[in-house]
Amino acid sequence: MTEIVKVKGVPVTLGDKKYIIPPLNLGALEQLQERLAAFTGGIDAASVGTVLDAAHAALLRNYPDITRDDVAAVVDVGNMGEVMEAVMDVSGLKRKAIEAEAAAGELTGKG
């Protein structure tokens, strides 16, 4: 069964579940703007906190019951870059490329 989500986004597997991570809405972006601008991509406390807060804010759009602790349990050093890339897919280019690839697979029977 295909999961229905409210907001299109980038599919990312976290733990044993695939999530659709949409970009941040403007309210969350406004709240996190200074922290996102200062984001280094490192594993310092500020960067880790920014990843968790941004991922949580984005995931809430499709998973209203997800908690920050849930996000912290599945985002790790190995996937935090992928998660931030999905969260910050403001233009939708990554999502659109994934959708085009999936559509091409369906047309060729490889999807």
C-alpha cells in the first residue's frame, strides 16, 4: 500500500522506515533562519541541534505525531547530510528528479 502524504518531498529511509521529507514551510524557516545560515554541516552541538530541529519541523508536515525524540532516534552521523539536503530542497529539484526517475521506471517496467 502506498503511503499518502500531504506535502511532496524527498524519500529518505531512516531506521527501518521510509519517510517523505518535505521542505520546511516558511514559518519554520523563519524560526530556524539564523541557525540554518550558521549551519556548518559538522557534528558540533549547534549543527546537530539544527539538523534535528529542521528535520522535525519538516517531518511534522507529513507526520503530525512524530516527536523530536523520534527524529533524534533515527537521524545519525551517517544520514544527517542526506536529511538536511532533503529538508533544504527548497527548489524541489531533488524531489522532481526522483519523481522523473520513478516515472521513467514505470514506463520501462523497471520501477
